[in-house]
Amino acid sequence: MKSITTDDLQKLVESGADLNLIDVREAEEVAYGMVPGAVHIPLGQLPEQISELDEAKEYHVICKAGGRSAMACDYLASNGYQTVNVEGGMMDWNGEVIA
């Protein structure tokens, strides 16, 4: 599984890179803020919403600490999607957050 640190992700976000970022935390966690540009799809809803994703794109996946995002990456990869797990998740994120 490919992975990226939060510092490297922050550099990509701040550079304006065209990222497809999925936040798989629960709604009450996301209420504290998300990485700018992230789309909220709770892990439990990923199977229902997978058809909304584009298999031609690479998805960076983030959660609180990296465990659920790793599970999401495994699930997406097993269904033909390219994924990058964000190591450390929001607990390690030092960049801007949006509500």
C-alpha cells in the first residue's frame, strides 16, 4: 500500500496540487475540521458510495490516526482503485482545516 506523511500531504495541498482526498472519519469527528479539499465519506458508507468514485483517479485517504484509512485503502484497492494512505491521519495534521 502506498502511503504519505501528513507533512508531505500538507505540501501538496498548499501547492494547489490536484488531489482526490477522502476523509473516512465519522461525522462527529469531521465536525472538528477537515483538510481543505477533502470529501467526507465515512468508512461504513464507503461500499454504498464507491460507485461515485472514478477508477482512473488516485485517492488519498485520511482518518483520525491512519488505521481506518488503511482499511479504506485496502477495500478500494481490492475494487480496482489506486490509493494512498495518509500516515498519522488528522492527529498528525498541522495544516489548515475547514469546518
